[in-house]
Amino acid sequence: MSVIENSKLTVVGAGAVGSSVAYAALIRGSARHVALYDIAAEKVEAEVLDLAHGSQFTNSSDISGGSDVSVAAGSHVVVITAGAKQNPGQTRTELAGVNAGILRRMLPELLEVAPNAVYVIVTNPCDVLTVIGQEVTGLPPERIFASGTVLDTSRLRWKLAQRAGVSTSSVHAYIVGEHGDTEFPHWSRATIGTVPILDWQPLDGQPKFTVEELDRIAVDVRDAAYTVIRGKGATNYAIGLSSARIVEAILSDQHAVMPVSTVLSDFQGVDGVALSVPSVVSSRGARPILETSFSTDELELFHRSADALKSVAASLH
């Protein structure tokens, strides 16, 4: 496939996250047309109006939207952010029941008006909801996947770059597994430039990374969302930017490697669970890179992450 011309993105949900996705997509020029859909008519109309007022200053996209699902008609990508928000102290998996119900009701309606779209699930717990979404729609796994640990990976790279004294783009490291409490860094393949993470000598004369320091960084990254939620009530700007980046990889057929979450099939012994692993994202959707290897300890963590999500998914059936 190739770059999608006259592309259309629909963002479902006009809350803090959905509005931030639409805003980021407009600013970045992620799609030619951006639509915002929410059943709360007054809210979504106000958000669309606010965004439209700034259209003179965006990258040539236009914004539309409303409370009727027909606004999503003809979409090439649908990003789903609708659902109950994560409250302070609440884990992502505790959101599962109510958001699963919302998704089951919503997806058939969206699929009817946008049958050829690639669906990206941002609503948490995104991994569990991706499994449910794939079951409800019958779409091939590559066409319905979650934003997964794309944002977690960005958080990790930002912290490592600060410590190493390099740009974030020079850090090559991934968070994999669940987008949540059992996620973990793929340290065995992490590098700065071409240098393995533990061998890197920071440019400011600081000591090299240690295993203990990397463990602390991993915990900080895992708990970053809770810190933001505690302070301001929601995470929205960074997830908006990372979602817009995923949209661009699809609409521009970039074949970009990103740790998105698809329903896996015989990936390192895991089946039927959606987990984030390095995947090629293009106009066809997302394809996990089967050649991804883990250390023995990482493989154990990966299976633990899969088991945790299986138990949540089982409770929703």
C-alpha cells in the first residue's frame, strides 16, 4: 500500500485525551481531515468550535465533528479514547469492566460507517480492550491495535537521554509488555547510538549507568502516569502527541517500528493476548516483529505480563 491521499482521522471521545489527540493531529498535520465524535453533543461541539477557531494556524488540516456516528464516515484511521477516565490511585485494569461495555456497544456502529479504517485503541486498559475489540469486530489483528507502550517508551527515552547527555532520538530502548503495572524495559537490546546502555559513558563526566539505576528508572517510567494523574487529574498532552505519531505512521505508510499492542499469535509462546512489542506500523496496520528476542529474565517478565492480562480478560467474558 502507499501514502493515503486526502486522509481522514476520526477521534472518538472529546474528553481530555481525545481533544488532545485531535489538537496534536491538527498541529502536526497528521491527517488532511480530522473529525471528533462524542455522544455528549454540547461538549464535542464546543471542542470542535475551539479547534476550528485556530485552523488558520494549523498544518492545513480541517476539523469537524459532532454527536452522530456518521461524522466518522470514510475514516482511514479511527482513534478510540472514549471511556471512563483513570482516577488517582486506580490501576488501568480496574477500569476494564465499564470500558469493555462501552467498546462493545460502540465498535459495531463505527465499523458500519468506517469499514476500511485502521482502529487504534487508546482507552485503558488498552491491551485488554484490544482483545475485546478484535473479537467484536472480527478485524484482522493488524487492523485493530492499541497505542500500547509507545508513550511509556517515550518516557523511558526522555529519562535516559537526560541522564546520558544526548538527544531523545539517539536513545534506542523500548518498554514492552502490558501498558500498565507489569510493563518492563527491553534492556537487553537497549542502546545509545550503537553503544549498549551499560557501556555508555555520559558526556558530562557522570558515571556509567548501573543495573540498580536502570531498575529505578524503570519504576519511575511505570508509575509516571500515576504521578501526572495525582497532580492534574489526567494525562493528555503526551498521549495526544504519541497517538498523532501513530496515525502518521499509518497514513503515510511509513513502516515505522513502534511498540504498539496487537493480539499476538505464537509470539514467544504467547497467543490470544494483546501486548506491546516492537512492530512495523504502516497503512496496513501493525505487524509484530517476530524476530524480537528477549533475555531469559525478560522472557519470564513477558509471560508474567501475558498471564496478568489473561486473568483480566477472562473476568470480562
